[in-house]
Amino acid sequence: MTLMAIFVQEAGPDDGPSVVLLHGAGTSGWMWNRQIPALAAGLRVLVPDLPGHGRSNTHPWISIADTAELVAETISARTPDGKAHVVGLSLGGYVAAHLAATSPELLSSAVVSGVNVLPFPNPGTMRLIGRVMGPIIGWGPVVRANARNLGVPPEDFEGYRAAVRAMTRQAFRRVNEEVLHFRVPDQSKDSPCRVLAVAGENEHELIRRSLTDIAGAFPEGLARLAPGVGHGWNGERPELFTAMIRSWALGDPLPEELLSV
């Protein structure tokens, strides 16, 4: 597997603690633009575009496990000590959870936001929706509706639209199928990685209920809720999201605004 197959943006000092930010489906590393400048003041920030997305859209999406390997290669090759704090939201959260369970030697910690590990009540319906949505995911009215549902700020809409249109339909279909059945790998019970499972207070019920399952799968797991926000809360409350990353990475107390679960 070739390291340069995925695009990686870098910011911050070369010798600072490393943080890897993993984006959601239908977007790209662009979604972290509100976090990168703040975190780069003292931290080394690596922002990959995942396969089938953004500037990595010529690399086909294969699976969460395959993508986790690509991120692991990025950590090994681009960090001073071969370790990083990994932060993932939505699709990136699934990749981060997989890495925390299967490659803890590469992770200093992980933040997993917006991830479901519980059975969907109607998986067949979800698959059908995915097949129907695939061909029209980049259509203007659909993009605008999804942006509203995700709470994308108006000033970020053009960036969001460009990111959605860069995603391949192959990636959309495969990701949609795979996350329906995602479970935290069994290796998590032996992982020493510190894992923070978090979700917006206004998230889907399954994601909120998954928090204790994700945190409980790891010996060093913790669960928190972010008040008054939904799925894409790094854009709704960028300062709080950034403060959470910084405090978790540096081992400081988490922001008091985050609610215990």
C-alpha cells in the first residue's frame, strides 16, 4: 500500500505533539478548517483526505480497516515519535475507533464523535436509501438539505458543497453499507488507548446510546455529551470542539460544558 495514495495536509511545529483529524463521509479535510489554526499553535496537525474523498478521491474506498491502515502509515511516517492523538467525527470516528482497538501502539489517545455501534432497526431501508441517494448526493437541493441537517454554518456552505461533489459515488455506497454493521473490534478490551466517546446532545438516539458501549469497550474509555449541538458540531461549536481536543490530547481536564453520560 502506497503512503502517498492519500493526501495529507500538515500544520504546526514539526516537534509538537501530533494530532490527526479524520473527517466525515461526504466531506474532506476541509471540515477541520476551524480547528486547524487553533490546534497548530503548539500541536503538529495532520489532516488526511480519506479514500474516495477530497484530494484523495482517485484512491478507491475499500473499507474502514483499509483506511485505518492508511492512517496508521501516515502516523508512522509523518510524526516525530510514530504516535498521534487521533480525532474522528462521523466516518472519521469509525476509523478512529478501529485504530484505537487494533493499533493502540500508534495512538496516544483517540476522540470518537458521532459513531453508532448499535443495530439499526431497519437496515434494509437504510440500504435502499443509500442506493437511492448515491446518484443524487451532489445535486443542489440535496446538498442544501444535508447542510441544514448537519448544521453547516451558512458561511461554510460553499466549502461543504465542493467537498460533497468531490466524493466518489463508489465511496458513498461502500461507506453507507459498512457503517450499518460497524462494531468496535474485540481487541479493544486489551487496548491501553485513552478513548473519549462523544456526541452532540441533539444527535440521533442510536448514536447517543452508543456512547457508553464505545467507552465501555476500552479499559480507558470515557463518554461525554456536547450540549445543544448535533452531528457536525465541530462547525456549530468550533471553540468547544477545539478545547476538547486540546485538553484530551494534553491530559488536562475536559471543558466543563461537556456533560457526563
